[in-house]
Amino acid sequence: MVIGFRSFGDVLDALYANNVAVGKEGQVMRDYFIANGISIPLELSNETLGRYFYFEAVDYGTESILRIRYNGIIGLELSQLGISLEAFLENLAYDEQIDVSGLTGKAKCIYEKLLTLSEGFRKAIQKFDGEFPVSHLKFEINNTLPVGNYGITKPPEGYNITIEMSNNQLANISDIGGAVAIAHEVIHAEIYRKMLSAAQKGDLNLGQYTTQNRIDFMNSLRDDFPGLYDYYWERYHPTWNHNLMAQHYRSIIADIAQQFDNNLQDRQVYEDIAWAGLRVLEVGINSIAWDNLTNTEQQRILTNLSNFFHNGSNRCN
């Protein structure tokens, strides 16, 4: 007896079974979606489409059926996820943009806990931009960072932004302090992303820009991100980004800390520990926002930093 294929869906089901050639399968998926009027985020690779969707053989007609392969579960329907197809695809694109494979230890533990806050970490970042921030963001561990430096965000190269976290330094602060430190670095990355958007380039090496490129960059920065432009150009200081964050982004960091901590403290505590890294720009020079506080406010912040940022619960190791 000869067993044949009853439909094109059957052919695709057999051809790409068991995650064989996921990239080619994903290209077919992409064409399938586009042909049916569904847009695919440009950042979403064919490999990811091939891993998360599969063709199912059918007993009738000539049309193939697409189902979702999600977290190892075969045949999961979008309705079971409670999410639209467009939102699901956007989430896949987001996940693909963030490389956390280099995270270990306490940094990994805190990052993963942050991600469990579905309306926390991601949406808190989204508050200061219409969509999730950074393309091609990579996290790594660098345990050689100086004492008191929990992380560092490197300038972008080729649209790639790398955040390095130090588990050695994170070990000296509380879990909520670590959450603040990671949020702090992600905001640095988002600031860079906005600058790349204004520059329409993959790096910020202005010395290699043409004169017209530099003019266009500054005009776009001024028009699209006036707060950023103010500190980057009008009130420039070598650590201008900390001045900017101290003025505009502390509430974002506080939101993340509060949700990470499950609202265990008064809001003022989270507002205060958000000051970590934003008080002193360099020896003898404070941020503008810090100098605008009263002595009483500064002392309260220092106390809360000591009690909750530097000390407190340590469950992530």
C-alpha cells in the first residue's frame, strides 16, 4: 500500500517535523503570515518563527493549519494564551532582542525575577518610550568592575548595546539594590537607543559622522527628545546621562523597585533608593537634581540607601 499526502499542509508537516531546518520553516511561516495580511516584526528571525510555529496535518481540504509550539507545548492555541497573534509576535521579537545567555549567579536571578513582573519591568521601561526600548541588547558578567560599580553600559556598536553586571559587586548589596542596579543600566541602554534613533546610525562615533550627519543628529535629538538634548548639549557634562536620569528617570527606577519588592515598603523608600548612582557625578560635583534637595531630604535618602539598598533581603545568589 502506498501512503501519499492528502494536502499541502501534510507535506509541510512532514517536511519540517521535529524542528528540522527551522530557518527554512520560518521563512515559509513568514510568507504564510504576510500572504494573509499579518505583519511580522523585522527584528523577528525566521529561526524563531520556525521554533514557535509549526504546520499541522489536516484530514480535509487543501489548506495547512498553523499552531504554536510554546515552551515545549505542542498545539497550544493563542486563545489559551489570552493574547492576540500580533502581540504574541511582538513579544517574540522582544525576547529575541535581549540576549541574557551571559548572565549567571545573582545577576541572572534578579533579572529573571524582574521579568516575572508582567506589568513591571517591561512596562515600566515602556513608560518613557512607546515601545520596548532596546534593539540588540546583550547582558554579560564582568567581575572586574571597580568596587561600588555594579554594572556598566557600553556605547553602542553596530546597533549592539552591551550591559555588563558584576556579581562580585552585586553580592555586597541587597536583592532590591540589585534590581535598582539592573534598571539603572537598562535606562542607560534606552538613552543610547534613543540617540541611535535620532542619528539613524548604528553607533555614536560623532567624529566619524559627516558635518551634515552631525547637524541632522542634533536637530533630530532636539525635536524628538528635548529632555535628552537639554542635558546632552545645552547643559553638557561628561556624566550628562546621570544628570538626565536623576531629573527624569528616578520614578521609573522607583516603580521597578516597588514592583520587584511587592510593595513591602512605603513609596518614599523606593523613590529614595532610586537615587543610587545618581547623586555624585564625580569628586566634588553633584547632580543638579541632588543639589536642589534640602539637607533633610538628602539625609533621609542616604538613610534609606543604607537600610534598603546596601542592606536588606538577599535571596538571590
